[in-house]
Amino acid sequence: MSRPASKLAAVAPQPDVPAERPSRLSADDWAQAALDLIAETGVQAVAVEPLARRLGVTKGSFYWHFPSRDALLQAALERWENVEQEALFGALETMPDPRERLRALFHMVAREYKSHVIYSALLKAQDHATVNPVIERVSKRRLDYLTASFRQAGLGREDAQHRARLTYAAYVGFLQLNLQLHQARMQQEEFDAYVEHLAQTLVPA
């Protein structure tokens, strides 16, 4: 005698169908929340449960968008990289004078505090398999951009490379002093004077 249809349905294997979308959060919302957490606590703090609590949703919302924590970390770092590239370098492309472009770059970068905090956190975790390629890619792009700008400003190839490395070393060193060694932050007026001194020192006359 065959079983009733209702009992057959109860024991039959069910297809893997995605659950109903648990919230209106997008993948970008999760990626931005991960970046905020990196800025506050570091790469190691990125985990599904604390992020879900932070966003006021269940873990189901996360798995709707990402298969794993590493996939989220990758998306967060790509978001940081792309936004920085578009917002910073894109804004400078309209400036034809390379010296003015370099000076503008110094002053723009000086005001991107959150981006500095994220970059500093990534430097601490650069041995991480997901973080390392991003650090290498971002650093190379920045150095290439600086080298090209210094060449356009009149320096020879070797001098432009040296000036680019010196500029980038000053940037990373300042991060070390202020963010990793917890040196007291400068007052705004003092900081602006420091950035202007840096520009006058490094940008060719």
C-alpha cells in the first residue's frame, strides 16, 4: 500500500533553493560595514556574526550575498581600492599642470583620514593571503603615479623614481607615527603647515 502524498513530501529530498531574501542590505552595505570594522579594529575583526549584529540582521542576510568571510573581505578591499582610485586619482586628471597636480594630491591625501586608517590596518595584516595582493597592487599604482607625475614635472627617470619612493616613504612613515605608534595627532593648523612644507620640499620648483 502506498504512503499518502503528504508523508511522501515530508521524506522526499528538498532542492537547494535560496531562502527568501532576509533584508534589503546589498553586498556593498556588507562590504562597507566590513571596511568600517577594519578601520576601527583591524582585519582580524571581520567576522559574520559581529557584522550581522552591527547591521541589525541575521546571518542569513550575509550568506545571501557571500559564500564565506574571505569573500566578504575580498569585496571590502576591492571597494576600498576602487573608491580611492576613482575619488582621488580621477579628481586630479583634470589638472594639466603636473606640479599643481602633485600639490593637490598631497593636500587631498592628507584629508583622507579614514582611508589612512584602513591602509594602516592592512599594512599590519599584509601577510594575509587576501590582503597582500591588494597592498602590492595599491602601492605599485601609487608609486607609478608619483613617478609619472614627477617626470612630467621635469625630473629625469631615475630622479623621478627616487622622489616617488621618498614621497611614499614619508606617507607610510607618517602613518606609522600617528596610527601605529599612537603619537598624538597634530592640531589642524600645525598639520596643514606640515603638509604644505612637504609639498614645497618634494614638488620640483
